Amino acid sequence: MSFSELGLHPLLLKALEAFEYTTPTPVQLAAIPPALQGRDILATAETGTGKTAAFMLPALTRTAEMPLEGSATPRVLVLAPTRELAKQVTDAARKYAKFMKLNIVDVVGGMPYREQLRLLSRPVDVLVATPGRLLDHVSRRRIDLDSVEVLILDEADRMLDMGFLDDVETIAKCCPPTRQTLLFTATLDRRMTGLANNLLRNPERVAVESQATAINVEQRLHHTDDMDHKRRLLMHFAQQEEVGKAIIFAATKRDADTLAEELSAAGHSAAALHGDMDQTKRNRTLQRLRTGQVRLLVATDVAARGIDVRDITHVINFDLPRSAEDYVHRIGRTGRAGASGIAISFAARADRETLFRIERYTKATLEIHVIPGLEPQRPFTSGGARPPSRNGGRPTGNGPKPWHRNAGGESKGPHAPRGPRPEYSRGEGRPDHGHARRDSQGGKPAARAKSW
């Protein structure tokens, strides 16, 4: 089936044709028809499945087919967890609406208030926002949500992880109860089910089979002894010709700055990206990555979602993420648009349980590689990980095999290590564990999240 058979507005079809988008993805095929009928949608879909078009195309069709002169604004409201994702959604909406006269604006933390007030000074058709900054404008009566016809929650699970539950529910209450609500999430747990029950009315359930392992991404694992060993491995890969553009993930913003400085001192074009940078600097850094002025981007998990740079050849997990879902989002930064990519992960003995959770979630075994001269002194068993290759880092299956699963197929022990702690920085959210937190986008104190 083609886009032309889905009932989209002709001007949207014209834009899709101009960008050579012809065949809908599974999530688009499942979500667009009921969304065009006005149904609420509860969709489970990973990043990279085409979900942005799945919710934006029907929303734009509704706006184009039912123009309202002099109406209050905005008519379509999209909530996103991070600034980068909000910017990506805004860019996609403008691309789809290329031949439509719509004002599409994003409002996020880290962006100057004066610039945002200028953007909001005229009617807005589509507003893409992060929850904290949007609530700030609503409380100051700079934005009126009384005429929202379509409320979209993109990566709702991430918003809950970042402590935005109360913010999302407050924003939803500011919108008309007759609105259409489209909720997209990568995971559907008890918290998400509770939020969906509160916000959606008889929703159409859309479930796209998890693509936990990207078929175009080769996943490699390197055992490490200590921090010095990890740094030497990183410098090795930074010098390789096959590494074109790479995103290197670190656990904290301080580590991201330090690694970027060390790579730059070694003669590599490197830069850091994390939550303590204002939005202008973050946008500038990403643009330098796109244009090739930066080759190695050292980032925290703020970059795992919402960055769409097509020619990333490698993702390097200097520190493993806390969750398997974040691992998938990280490695999804490479191998995009049909290209191939390589994901390299460094793991110490303390990361064994984290590795097991990643392999169980992705349903794939990470291939252990060894670089001659940089062999680990303390290799270990990591769930289903395969033994290492000693052929220049390429697997051959002929190397020694001293590691085995235990009888249960997994590491034992009552407590699983949580892995590196995520960054908690100004401008980004943190999980709420019953304590007062600061709003991730505007720095404003917010109420405690409900317990579930």
C-alpha cells in the first residue's frame, strides 16, 4: 500500500513525493487510518520505525481539511521529552507541511525567552514542546491550550522516566476533553498503562513488533580492565580510518567534556554534547557534526533520542547505559536510512548483569572482540556473550574459549548492578523518587510524581 491510498491531504502527498517517501512503514500503516477517523491511538513503537510521520501526517491532514479562521492556537500540540527530539519532530512537521501555509513552532528549555515570545506572537497551528517549558508559558498565560484538537505524546515512556508524569497530566487537563489524543511509547508498563487510561478514550491499540536489534548494525563488545584500558581502546578506535563520524556515549556530562578534550588534544575533531549546554550551543554542535567539522561527538544519553545524522558510521558505548532500551536507542544513531553501522561497547566485570539484560532485551548476543596489544587481563562471562576473536578485532570463532554460561544460562546473585548513573544536569530531567525535583526545561520546582 502507498501513502496515496491512506486518505492523506493532497498537499501532504505532494510533499512526500518530493522527498521520495512512497511506502508507509508498518506503524504508519497501522496508525494513520484510525487516526484520520478521529480515534485515540495507543501505539508501541521504537525510534526509527517512522512513528513521527505516523502521528504527524494525520494531524496535519485534519488541520488542512478543517481550517478555522481566527481560532485560538495551537490546534495540534506535540509533547516530547527532550529538546533534540522536539527539534527533530518540528523539522519533520515542516518538511511534511512544505506546501501548506502552517505556522509550526517549537518551545523548549534552554532557548531564550525573548525568541520564544517572538515565535508565539502570532497564531501557531502546530506547537512542539517539552513539558517543563510549556507549563512555564501556560502559567504565565502566554500560551492558550483551549483550542487544542490533537494532543500527541511522543516517547511518553521517556517523559515518565524523566519525572514528567505530573506535568503531562497537568497539560492534558488544560486541553479540551473532546480532543483527540495520540500516545506513542517504546514500552508499555504499569505506569504507562495508568497514564493511557487517564488520557485516552477507547483507543485503537497499535503494536509494532520491537526491532530491538537493528539489522544494519553490527554489535561488538570489548572487555575492559579499568578506566585507563577503556581510554586506550577509545584512542585506538579514534585513529581508525573506518571510523568516519562517531557518537561516543559517556555516563556523565563531566566525562563527556573530559573525553572530548582528550580526543581534541590528540588531534581529533571532537566535541561534547550534554544537558548543561544551552540550546543554541547544542544546535551549533549538531550542525558541526552534520557538516563534518566535528567527527567525534561525545554525548550523554540526552543525545540518544532525537538526533538524526544520517552518516554516523560508529556508535561507541564508552559507558554502558542503565537500561537495555537506552542501549537500543543509542545504537540506532548509526545504520540509518538503509546504511550499515557498527556499535562498539566497552564493558568491565561490574557490567556483567547490564550486558545480560541488554542481550536478553535485544535477543542478540554481543560478539566479543579483542584488539592485539590491548587484550583484557580479566575477561569474564557476560550472559550469552561469545568468546573473543584475536584476529585484529574480527571474530573468527578460532580463539580460545575459556568462558561458559552457568547452569541457569545467566549470572547468579540476588542484586543486579545498576550500571553507570545517568547525568543529572541543569536543563534535563531526572527520575523522581518521591523527592521534590527541579523542572527539566525551565528550572522551576515541580510537584512530586505519583507513585504507582
